[in-house]
Amino acid sequence: MNGLLLIADACEDILPIVRVVRKGIMPLIQIGIPIVLIVLGTVDLGKAVIASDDKEIKAAQGRLIKRVLYAAVIFFMVTIVGLVFNIVATSGTNDGVGDDWRSCWQQAGK
């Protein structure tokens, strides 16, 4: 019982950090970076179209496709990492540590 109280206290101590990660950093990575990649690819393609160079247009299209794929990977990477952490938390021992970690993560999302 005493070990569970220490874990709850630890959750209270790191809750502001977990909240910043969950509500600040993860959405920025999941939403912001893909938007920036797609906008940059679109700007490159626009510059190539304005220049009217067929070779440059083909190269810009290839870069845009790669950036869209990178954006999709980054978008889903955050979900995959969250899923892996959830699996790791539930596959631990039955000492309550995984449940406390998960409850701390969910509390940070509120």
C-alpha cells in the first residue's frame, strides 16, 4: 500500500510536465509538423509551376509526394507511440504501476 502512495505522489509531482507533453508537445508534433510539410511542398510546387520548367515541376511533385507521406507518418506516429505505451502499461506486473501510469496520463488529458 505504501508503494502505491509513493507512485500517486510521483504522479502529482510530474503531472504538470505530463500535461505539457500531452496537451502541448504531442498536438504540435501530430498536427503542426504535417501542416508545415504540406505547405512547404505546395509552395515548392507553386514556384516550379510559375517557373514553367517541366523538369523542375516533376522534381517538385516528387518532393511534394514525399512530404505528404512524411506528414502522414508523423501524424500516425503519435497515435502508434500512444498505443505502444498503453500496451506496455497493461502488460506489466499486477502491482498497480501500469494502472497508476495510465491514470496519470489520463488525468493530464483533462
